[in-house]
Amino acid sequence: MKVAVVVFPGSNADWDALHAARDVLGADAKYVFHKERELGPVDAVIVPGGFSYGDYLRCGAIARFSPISDALRAFAERGGPVLGICNGFQILTEMHLLPGALSRNAHLRFECRDVWLKVENHGAWTGAIPTGNVIRLPVAHGEGRYECDPETLTRLEGEGLVALRYVDPTGAPCGETTPNGSVNDIAGIYSARRNVMGLMPHPERASEAILGNADGRGIFESLKQHLEGGKVVAA
């Protein structure tokens, strides 16, 4: 199993993502830099968190035009599994591999804390976690408020493309305690083929017991299960 971690100027969670893929999951993981034009022979791609290109213009906007973006887009369109974490989620929306956009947190503050998430639907990156399970992951973002038009929201909800939703520790809706004001408390979504997932929380920072929380490991184990054919993902 070969995994590429795409690195942009300003990425700061690239090492965390590489460590989770290589040392926790056991994958053959490598960096692919933004100036490259080919991903090489890989089975999955992770677009990590950070502040690509300094978040100039808006988060992820410049990364969309980087040399590696065409190869990343082609890989996703062929059905390859792609995970965008935090800034990676922002980049994937800017590339139109995922619908909607991430805007400033509703309270205009940077959020850096653990949050609780309910696994809503299965796909390439959540298939190993039972739906309805509540997991705890850290967030670290100032622009993580997921927004989309009403038609897109109806499609996401109706087609089961909401991957993760912010909840309280009991699994109940967050209400006013949502960390960023995302519509319908959405924390992560899938593409129509469920091979591309974006989420604002950081599973790579909570994937080992030594860190005090290994809930994020299920995201990476889901990839392994998906690639080994352990679960059929909707086409």
C-alpha cells in the first residue's frame, strides 16, 4: 500500500500525516512536493493541514493552481482515495473535488481543542468505523466553517455524503457549541463516489494511544480496509 502526502509551501501537518500513514498504518508513504507534476504509483493521497501559500487570497486558493494539482485531480477522478485534512479540505473544495467552501469561524476566533464527531456515513475513509460511533479528534483552525448552497446541502444529506458531524460527547447535536458554525454541524464530507473525503479535525494527531487518544486511527484503518477490498464503497 503506497500513500503520497502532498506538501505545499506552508504545510505544517505533513510530518504528522506521513507518520500516521507510514509508522501507524504501515504503508509505504512518501512526500510529493507541490512543484512535481506526477504522483507516481500510489494507492492513496493525503493533502495535509497547514497554511498553504500562506493562506493568501483565501485558504487553499493558490494551491489549486500548483503544478501537482492536475495529477491530484486526475487521481481523484479515476476513483483514487484522497483525504484532505483541515487546510487539505480547503484545498479540495477550491479544486472542486468537493462541493462547498470553508469560511471564517462564526465567532471569528481560532479554535484549538478536542471535538466530538459522529460517523454518519461510510466511504473509503470511514468504512472501518461503525456508523453512529462518536469519536474525539482535535481541531486547529480559524476558517473551518463549512458552507454550501441549499441545493448542495440537500444533495449531501439526501445522498449520504456527510461523513462526519460535530456532536456533543453523548452524540447529541452541538447546537450553539459547534466549534465553527458549520451548516448542519458538518465536519467532513465525501465526493459523489465516496473516494474523496475532506474534514477539518485532525485524525493524524490522534492515532496512537501514546498520544492519549487513538480515535483517529480508524480513519487510516478504513483506507487499508478499502484498498484490500474489505468493504464495497458506493460507486
